[in-house]
Amino acid sequence: MPTNPIKPHKHLHPSDMRAVVQLATQATQGVARMAEGVHQSIWSTLGLPGGPDQTARGLTGLVYRTVNGVTQLIGKGVEAALIRLEPLLGSALHTPAGTPQREAFLAALNGVMGDHLAETNSPLVTRMTLRYQNQALDWQAPLPLPAATGKVLLLIHGLCMNDLQWNNPPSGNDIPAVDHGATLAASLGYTPIYVRYNTGLHTSQNGHELSAQLEQLVAHWPVPLTEITVVGHSMGGLVTRSAFHYAQLDALRWPQYLKNIVFLGTPHHGAPLERAGNWIDVILGSTPYTKPLAKLGQLRSAGITDLRYGHVLDVDWEDHDRFRRKPDSRQPLPLPEGVNCYCVAATTASQPGTLADRLIGDGLVPLKSALGQHEDPRRQLVFAPESQWIAFNTSHMALLSSAGVTRQLVTWLTPR
């Protein structure tokens, strides 16, 4: 047992409590709607008199409407009380500006339901920012960047994560953590800039926003810019490909500075775990008794369902039911032309060729997906043989802090 357990209140802001009340209210109303759906499904299936329409208008409908109404009133009442108490709560809790624990919680929450948080304008939603030394860059009131060089290293995290986890990777092994950004800054003269973003949004939505923010970086960088190099972990690699595509369509300037992209465990062709989640939708929706419960499976954010096949474009998801089981219908998108593209794939296996190596890969992303390989030649992403590297005995999360990955990055990015 830990001797110093984390006390959750030390990592919460007073405004977080209001946001949690909002979520609890919405969740209660959602559960009530599901219960009503089960009730009506059973009524209809058993052929009981009156049918679901009459049920909805009668006593049962009144009960569910009352539950929803009371829940909403209570939620608004508690929220109003918390607003009045925020100044007192703030002084009582002495909450820090943003502890790593709080930021990790918010990153996970945004990954799971960030699209919902954005739609409801929740105080818990994460907005995309470019960050330097743990502070967001604001070009209207720019931070001093005395150590800025002409070489920008952009590090983009993956699903349910945040920028702090590049420097404080998840624990769980005894291997010392290595900071890729700090190492490349010291050895090759890069200025590390970290992206923080809402991973629950569609990948292409984040691609549009990243493209716009990089255009601002190019316009306001304090010294002459010579190079942008991107290291994208997992979903971060998909967001990078999306951003480059839309920047070219919009004739923006920043792609002309983009020299290298390194993809770390990027699911270019999707991840089996999301496809398994999609099967849960199908199974729950297969009978009238469980169909209303399928909404539980549909709590997964747009960002997560984009990982089913590796969506990177608006057209991949617009006008589609993202929970409906269907074949891969993505529009093929090749690697950016004129950019040095590298990929690191990981496997928990100790040697190549095993079944686990081919199917499971790093525990989340299969090797073929991370290497851009696909049976359909139109979807194949062509990495040069010398631009591919496989990390054995390495999990998906361990790519963030692997000394072997750092050495490979230095090898690839050292000017020749």
C-alpha cells in the first residue's frame, strides 16, 4: 500500500467541481433515457397492450420526465451554489496552478469524451496550445524565448495524454526515462515545442487547428526559422499528416519549413482495440433488450473511433454514423512529399516473426499499421527501408521514454 496516497482535492480547481456536477447531471439524465428505452423495448417485444407510445405518454413517461427534470434542477442548484463558493473554496484548498496529476486526469477525460466536453463548452475541455517550458505560447503577449534557435522540434502526444508526459512518462518499468526533446535540443540544437490538445475531437479537427497554430508560429518566431521537425506519438502522427494536408490546401507557409516527421507507434491503418469496441456496439444493438445499452459503448469519443481505421481527413467521417459497423472507406492519403518521413514501430516480442509480433505489436498498434503497410496498394505508406526501425521488448507507452528510440532519432536527424 502506498504510504502517501494522493489526495484528489489537492489536484482539483474549484471550477472543476462545477464541471463535475454538470457531467454527473448529464450522465444521470442519460441513464434515465437508457432505462426508459429498455422499458419501451420490452413492452414492444412482449406485445403488451398500449405499446411504447402510450407508455411514453402515460405514467411511465411521467416518471422518466420527472427524473430528468428533477436531476436538471438539482444540478443547476448545486452548480449555482458552487459558483458562489468558488472564492472561499479557492483559498481553502490552496490549489496549485496545474499539477501533473490533474493534467493527466483532464487529458484522459478529454480523450474519452472530449468531443462532448467541447460541444457543451465544459470548463474541463482542453484547448490546443503550443507550449514552451510548460507554458502556453500566446503570440499576443509572447513569452520570452531567449534560447530559441532556428530549428523547431514539435512533439505531439497521443490519445488520452498531454505534453507533460513526454518529460514524465508513465511509470511501470525500471528502465530510466529519457527525454527525447531535451536530448535533441542538447545534441542537435533544436528548440522543443510541445503540443497539448483535446484528443477526443476528430483527428482532422485537430489537424485543422494544428495547421493554423503552426502558421502563427512561423509568423511570430523570434529568430529566423530554418526548420520544423515533428515527432508524433500514436495519434499525434495522424494529426500531423492531417495538418500538412490541409495546410497545402490552404496554401499556408509553414509546410515549406517542415523537414522531418518521425512517427512513433502511429496507427496509420487503425488499431484493433477500437475495432473490437465497434463490435461491442454491434452486439449490444442486436436485441431489443440490449439496444438501449449500446449508448454505453457509444461514450467513446470521435477521436477514439477515428482510430478504428486511422482517419485523418474530414471526408473520412463527415455524414457517416461512426458507430455503424462498415468496411474501411478512408480516402487514401500518401506521406507528405518533399519531407523526410521516418517510422518507429514497437513490439513487446523479443524477436521478429512471432504471431504476437504481427497481431499485437506494441500492445495497442500492430506492426503493419505502425509501418504503414497495407494490402491495398493505394493505402500503402512508403517508408524507405533505412527510415524504418522496430523497437523490440517495447510497449506503446514506452516509446515516449526509450533510450533506443532517442538514439535512433539522433541518428536520423543528424545533418549529413
